[in-house]
Amino acid sequence: MRTLHWFREDLRISDNTALYHAAQQATEGCLSVYFITPTTWQQHDIAACRVDFILRGLRELSKELASLNIPLLILECETFADIPTLLLKTCQQYKIQFVHFNQQYEFNERKRDEAVIHLLEKNNIHTQGHHDQTIIPPNVIRTQKGETFTIFTPFKKAWIKYYQEHPITLLQQPKKQLSMIANTSTIPATIKNFNSLVASDIWLAGENAAQKRLRYFVDNIIAHYKKWRDFPAIDGTSKLSPYLATGMISPRQCLQAALEFNQKKLDSGNEGAIQWISELIWREFYKDILLNFPRVSKHQPFKLITNKLQWDNNPTYFEAWKQGKTGFPFVDAAMRQLQQTGWMHNRLRMLVAMFFTKQLWLDWRQGEQFFMQHLIDGDLSANNGGWQWSASTGTDAVPYFRIFNPITQSERFDPEGKFIRQYCPELSELDNKSIHDPYARGDVFLSCLNYPKPIIDYKMSRERVLKEYKALT
């Protein structure tokens, strides 16, 4: 039998469920494919730096697959709608009898897969979708009534209980094939209209780079993760999100490394490991929400009542926020980090999203889109979940009480102003107190600096947001 593995967001060979089964099942060879769909990528706001990261990852993946005698074909078409016919043609050309793929949970991706399955099965080519993006498959963790959890803490408790009763083991390497049944494609260096401004050496691509980063994190950071993770000037996070988003590493591999460090304990032991495991479970939670509430894939709020909120349309505020010129240094440094590196520290993601929605009173969907257009780790479930949490339109029990003050957040999590100085060099000469709120001592103090005054009054904006949200209840 000849089989085919369809790569999507699983760009690795180890612990890859669909690839493992495709290679195991094959008796006369296994083929793999990856589809480049530029128009759909633009429609889905895929960042140029993420496309560059994927292309570099595919080059590394191609080498690893070649060592297993599994050729990688790169197939290009404009949209998802073109994939079924092109995949069928490829299967017929190489006499493929069975197609394996790892499932995706976004609405459009699920519709694409339904169309592929229908066409292939109609032509006597069997298909099998596998759960691989999460440690525990979506819909397994349910309430006692059999419903989807919509609050994280009870989901986490049920998740931990289930995992303790059903521990996961990693898959072995895919079986090496006897021979190559096709020539491996050349990976394009660039894709038209996706010109990354992020230096490639900031994020080394591929499975080996992901494994090295995981090992570095476990050896040097995870023990201190709970204390360090909120301070963006410290290398205190895993920085594995780009690799998880593209599947260059599996969440199971991440969990296993954490458990090995923490003596197999999920919710006791080292506080840093416990906290990081909790972040992995947050990822699982948002995947579950994405699957069970398709409206969050369609620009709709999780809490439908928040559709009544009348967001402002203020291009001046939006532009200042995008450029990192709001006059709030911690916010501005975060936005500049995003555009220079394709990544933003998680504490800052919450801060700038809350500033965008609750201080500038701009629609969270605009901010969510801008993030996707610039994040190397852009992932719909996590990005949407984070923005809706910050905007209090999502899975949140007490919405309007969660408002971050950008100045006190700065004083607390960047006390010496190191992060601000890195990305706002025009403020580098200020002392450690003034750098958080430069104009607090008056305009004369900063008359010689090229830094904007605050574009809003924090207290007034806070009063407005409380009033707007209370009006919904």
C-alpha cells in the first residue's frame, strides 16, 4: 500500500501522529505534501515572518524526511478551495491509496478537510484524520453534564484528573521506507506578498531548533518560571510558542519534558514547572473553545451580549498604538518588540490588548487581526482567546473588573526600565522612576525628547469602560 501524509501545522517527524501511522501503514512507499496557499494565508492574516519561519522549517523537515525515504512535495494553489482537486490529482499520479493528516479545529480548515475527505473517498482513496495538536483530544474533557467547559479553572482540574488516569506516551520515529517514490520538491525561499522584516536569525526554524530551545528552557528557566515569567526584560519564558504554532514541536513533548523535570508531578512539586504545565493546559482549553464555539472563528465574541458594545472608530489612536507611540512607555515598548521580533511577551500581550480595548475603546477584532498579521506564533485559538479575555468578551467570569493600569504594570514588571530602554531608546536617559510616566513632572521636563505625550487620560478611560460594561448587565 502507498500512503500519503499531509503536513499542516505539524512540521516535525518525531511524535507526529498522522505521519507515524502513514509510515507504519505503507508497504510500497510513503509520500508527504505541504500546500502553500498565498491567498488564503492573506485572508487569514498570516504574518510574513511566520511564512518565512515555515519555509525555513520546511527545508529542515525535508532533510529529515529524506533520511526516512519519505519525499516532501510542495504544492502551491491560491486558496483552500483548490486543495481537494490538487490533492486528488497527486494521489492518482503516485497511486496513493490512503491519506493521513492531523486535524485542525478552525472553522475554515474543518470545511476544507470535509471537502477533501468527500472527494478522495468518492474516488476510492481512504482518509484518516488524527488528533495531534493537543495533549488530550478536544471534547474529551467535559463537565458532568457532558458539556464544554467555558471557565478555565474547572477545565484544568478535570484535565489533570483525566491525564493522571490516562497518561500519554510519545510515538516512536516513523518507519523508514524502502525507497523514495518521488523526488523531493525544492522549497521556495520566499512567497510573493510575504516579505518579512524580522531577521531570520532571531528564530531558528525546524524540529532540532525547537528541541534545543525546550532543553535550554528546562535546564535553565523552568524552575524559576513562575517568578520570572512576568518580567519581559528577563529571559524567563520558554519562547516555544512559534514551534508549537507550526508544529515543529508537539505539546506532548513539552509536557513530557516538564514532567521529567518535576518528578512526574502535574500539580505539585516545583512551582515553575507547575505554572508552565498550567500554561500548556490553557492552550488545550482555547483549542476546545475554538472547536465547540465556531463563532470565535468568525469574528464573533464568545459572550454574545458584548456585541452590544459600541466601540469607537479612531484611526489616530489605532495608528499610535500600532507604531508604539501612545505616550505610555511599557505599551509602546511592547508594540515595538512585536514589530521588530514577530513576538511579544505574554504579560505585554495582555497589557496592550487591554489598553487597546479598555483605554482606547477600540474594537478587539482590529487588535486581534493586527497581532495575527505580525506574530510569528500566530495561532487563532490562543490569539483570539487572549484578546477576548483582555477585552472581557470571552471566557471570563468577572469581566469589567479586569483593567490593567499601564503605568503601575510598568513599575511592577519593569522596575528598572530595562525593557523600555531596549525598545524606546529615546527614553534611555531617564531615571528609573520617570521612565514609566515621563510626563508626570510636566511638559518642560521632556521638551527636548522625541517622545509623544499620553494620547488618553487613564482615569477617564477607566471610568468609561466600567460604565460601558456595567450597562450590559
